[in-house]
Amino acid sequence: MPKLKFIEGEEHRYYEFSTLKWFPEATNHRGLAKGGIYLLSGPPGCGKTTLALQMMVDFAFRGEKVLYVTLEQSPSFLKATILDRIFPYRRSIFSSIKKKEKGNDWRKQLENIGKTLSEEETIKHIERRIEENMFIDSSVNSMDNLPDFLIRQVMSSGAQYKDIKIMVVDSLQGLGTAPISSRPYRSLYEFNRYAKDEGITCLLIGHVTKSEKIAGPKSLEHNVDCVLYMRRAMKLRPLFVPKNRYGPERHEPFCLIMNKWGCLEKSKHMSARASIAYGYLPGTDRLTEVQALVKLPKFGVRAGILAPYLPRQKLRQIIGVISNIKDVDVSDLTFEINCYLPGGAFYSHILDFPLAISMLSSYFQLPLPTSSIFVGELDLSGRIRPISDESFFQNFINFIKKRNISEIQNIFISDTQSELLNHLLTENKLTAIKVTGVSQIEELIYRVWPEIRSF
């Protein structure tokens, strides 16, 4: 047996990215490890194929020959994705780099190319290089055939893809492999061993089950070096790294977003932000403070509602109303809600409005207008109901009189009662306060945050 001192240490080398600069931050290692086996899993439509193509296009630009083995999509579909989505996105990056300072890794590579070429000619040169270095093969019809394909088409002398060192297999369950079927996975593990011995980096793309667990036997995760798990939440694509032999695991979400080109990039909304909205409860002498934190759950943790001392059914109803708003997707999100009720008062339907708006503020990560009060109930269609208590308005006016004038600058209320409230404020010489009538909460979203239309 060799002594420890005679065993050579393993030194990891990496294929680093030029454009996916977020990858090291998300995965805690510099790029794809040479000879590493990666598993990228996620639900349909979350962007697994797009991300894999972005990676391979990046490596092809850097001069690496890459092979995309497709068991699911057609080569023409993958080519269209590259030409129609990834190339236009990269052109936008190229244009922005030309305007930035020197020292950028990609810019250094472009300097020699661009010395004698115009910008348009440089872009064409780059894209031709990518097309030359990227291969797409659809001849493999099952996981069972992967080891034979690797030996004959990649590893053998004179093989069609002899110089390939980076491969994608998309996807493992693409041809309807049963999750409980073990033989195809034994072939996959054999393929992984051959690839690792040959120093070939492989990115395997896999599906998830209905319960959002990685599809396939548990041994699948043991037979790869790194697991990348993508979810879909609103327009975000949270990425987790539940297994990582090259660095620390990531159980907190790293938020990617699908940009206007249909490619994945780092989102500006990397961490959840709590939001505070204020309401008024009759009979109390303080503003009612409603805090909401809407966030993505950690890997392996189910989404839920954490709201001590608040009616759970009412909260679910409000969340249901919010989820019906166009372009708002609060599925698979965790809600942490705290409601400070002065004097030990009980929750009232009159706080529905501030509660809903605080959730939306946290969801969009956009602030509410300063010194604002939201008053009103919320029905199932998202309409702000008028307040039926006849004594409410006089109590409200008396409450406002006792407050510091800078504490209340805006009041949002049902549009059917805004005129009445305005009249009472004028009578009591409180004209500095602006009253905004609201019929639907969706209408208020675009009035308070007009930038949401471009999300």
C-alpha cells in the first residue's frame, strides 16, 4: 500500500467564465472544474437548457471545443436558442464592455481581435469562432448508450470528437426514463467514471419530481461532484448548490433572473427586504404597524406563513388575492408577518389593506410613500371596500389631530370615501394631508410603483 506521503495531492483546475461572472459567487468555486461531473436539476421551464447553452457558448468563445449531447431537444432548436437569444445578449455585453475601463477579462481577449476590425466585424468573428468550437449531437437515444458513445466518439483515437474536454448531456430523463429504473443510471455512472478518468468535464441536466426532489435514485447525487438546483419563483430563478466537492454548499438562494433576451443573469434582488406599512384601528391612540418579509425559502425547506397571533385563514385569503394580480407570482414563497396592535387590540379587517401593501412592497423590494396610512378592507377580487362603521371617520380625524403633522402626509382609502375624508380634513384645517382614492389594489401598485411595468 502506498504511504500517504507518496500519494499525489489533487489540484483542481477550472474552466473560468468570461460572461457568467456570478458563477464563482453562486457556487463557491471559480468555474467548472476540469474533470468535474455536475448535475443541473430543476422544474420544466426554469432555464436549465438556456443556462447550459450560455456556459458552452462562453467556453467556445474562449477557444475550448465543447459538445452538447441532446437527448430531448432537437439540434435546430438549440441552434435557434443560441442565435436568437444568447448571441444578442452577448452583443449587448460586448457593447457595454467597450465603454468600460480596461482590465476586463473579456476585453483583454477582444483587444487583439478588434485592432484591425470594426465592432460589427469583431462580433461576427467572435460568433464564427463559437460556431466552429461548439458541436451538437443527437445520435444518443438513451442513457444506456452514453458509455459506448463516449468511448467510440470522444475517447478513441481518430474519434469524431477526440479533442472535446467539456460535455453537456441534456437531459437524463428526456426520453422518459423511469425514476425507479436502475439500469440506465448504472450506465450513467459508468459514463461518469470514464469521463472523469479522461479529464472531461460533464454537465448533466436532470428533471425533478412533482415534490420538487431531484429525479432519479439517491445514488445519482453521490455519483456527481456538484449539484446545481434551480427553482422558479416569480421572474427569479433561485439557484442552490446542495452538494459541492469544490467549496462550501449553498442552501440560501442565489437569485438569477431571466432578462429581456431570455438569458440568465444575476438579479439585483439578491436578498429579501422587509417592508412596513401603517394602518389605523379605531379606539387606539397609535398607528398600527404592519411588517412583512416575503422571501425565498432555503433549499429543502417548504414555503409557509410565519405570523404569530394573526388569523391564518385571513392571511391565506390576502395572499390569494395578491397572487391573482397580473405578473405577481407568490407561489413557493415564505411570508413572515408581524403586526403591532396597540393596547393589545385584536386584528380587524380594516388592516387588510396595509397588510397586503406591505407584502407587495417586500415582494417588489420597492419602498412605500413616506408617512402614509392605508385604510380599508380587501375583498376577494382585490377591491378596496368602503368602511361601514359610521363613527370611524370622526374618530380618525380626532386621531390625526393628535399626531405630529409630519407623521401623516398620505392617506390611501377606498375611492368611494375619498371625497368624504377630504371634506373632513379641510373642515379641520388638515389640508396638508393628501388623500388618494383607490378602487383596486392592482391599480394602486402601478400608481405607487410605475417602474413595475418594466419588470
